[in-house]
Amino acid sequence: MNLTYSFDKNRKVPDVVLQLPLVEINNVVLSLANRELRNRSGLFQKKHILGTQKTRDRKEKLADLNIEIPEHFRQNFEMDDVFSIDKKYLVVGVGDCTANLFRPSFDASKEIPLFFLEDEPIKQKEYYAFIVQRGKKEPEIGIKKITFQDETPLEDRKVIDNLEWLFCSTPLVYDGGVVPDLEMVVNDYDLRHTFGRDAKKVTDELYLSLRDGYDKFVKILESKKSKILSFGPEVEWYHAGIGVKENCVILIHNTGSLMDLALKFKEHGVENAVLLDSGGSPVIWANWTKGGVLAHNFNYRSKRGAVIIVEIS
């Protein structure tokens, strides 16, 4: 196993950089807890509806559907004790896939492959997708721009060959360049990340505009461009991202803004990277360590709505 990772222990919450060569990956699975109950339902934290009580109720019901990481293994591999086997597994949290808009996913192995939440602008939007395709030896992993037509993901209007699964997320680095802040914002439903903790008037206006459609949301968002914050304490969060560099997958946990995380990926020579999770959701978990957790935030939540499970050589 040729897995390398480092922790910056000078930070209150350590930064993490983990590198995993593609040749070390035998299999990689996207696992969504209680997928059928969530798919295209209103059961998620809808910030664009009126009434805080409704949002709170939805969030509590959403959390009830999350499961512990070992349970993800039981559901995907019928594996009772992942700690007692010889195989090495690395797990990465990607909880926004089951909690927020702008995070549709597609799994070719499922009876209903396409997963998205109520009000997702699936027919209108171009997405940045983390994609896993079947390769001759190891899986082929990349990040590409896609659209959906008739519930099928397309790249350049063509069906993606040998597609196993994908999830869509906020772009950080694309084609070797740091993504402009407006492009990040239009792909990130949690507007606190880019307008700040104290910008409730702005974010409420944007969320409520979604009730009238995605096009109106984008139009108002563009008019608020000058209020986007790329750096500073108001947009500082614990973020996790995943990127692709040559023949290597890189995971980075970083406390800062989305732009800080993007620059961190760029610093490591990553060509393409997207956001995984933020706040208490990010986790790197391994079955060869006591308790499983390699890295997490101080308010880590052990139950996960979605994870990526990687079997390592």
C-alpha cells in the first residue's frame, strides 16, 4: 500500500494532505444511505423555503437517515466487521450529496441510477462531476463538465463510456486553473461559504429566489457578485476536497475559504479538484486504524449520509 499523508499540527484543526496512486485502487464505490427514501423528495435542509421550523424539521429527519460508516460496508458488501479483514479500505465523507442542491449523483449499478433532491435544476444546469469509469486495470478517475438529458449524464452532449458512478460538486480547480469565485458560488448551495456568516439578508434573498426558478437565482447571484468574499474570517470553514493529479488522487482538508482550498490544491499541482464536504462532515476513515478515523473536524458527526469507499491494494 503506497498511501502517503501529512498533518499540519500547527493548526488548531490540522490540515491534511493525502495522496493515493490510482494503481493502488482496486475498487471505489459511492454509498448513499437510504438512497431510495431521499431520492427526489423534500427531505433535506431546504434553505429556500419560508419558515425556520420547516428547515429544522427537515434537517432532523435528514439526520435520522444517516448511518455509521461500518453500516455503509454492511449495506454495500454484506460485511459484518470491516476491521477484522485483511483488505484495506479508505473512506471519505461526501455528505452534501444527500443534503444539498447542486449535488446530483449517478450510479449505473442502481435500478434508478440518477439521484437528486426536490427542486434540483437538473435540466437547466451544467455541472462539474467527479467521475469513475471502468478501466482495463484500475478505475479511471477524473473531473469533467457534464449535463443531464433524459436522466443520463453527458459530456460534450455524448454519453460517457464505461461510467460506473459520479457525483457533482463545487469546482475548485479545473483544467489546471483556479476556478473564479462566481463559478464556485453558482455551484455551492451553502452560500455562507462565499458571502459570509453575517450576510443573511443577501443569502435569504438568493435562497428565496430559487422558489421562482434557477434562472432567477443565477441572475440575482450575478448582481451580487461584488459581495462575494474570497478570503477572510467570515468565509473561513473546515473544508474537504478531492482532486486528480497525473495518476494520483489527492484529498485535502483545510481550514479557510473555498478559494484557500483551491489554492492549496493548485500548490500541490492538481489539475482538477472539487469540494467534498464542509464543517463537521469531512472525514478520512481507514479500517486499519483503531476506531477507524484518520482525520476529522472537532465537531465530527459519525453518521454519514454519503461516503466514498476505496479498496486499496
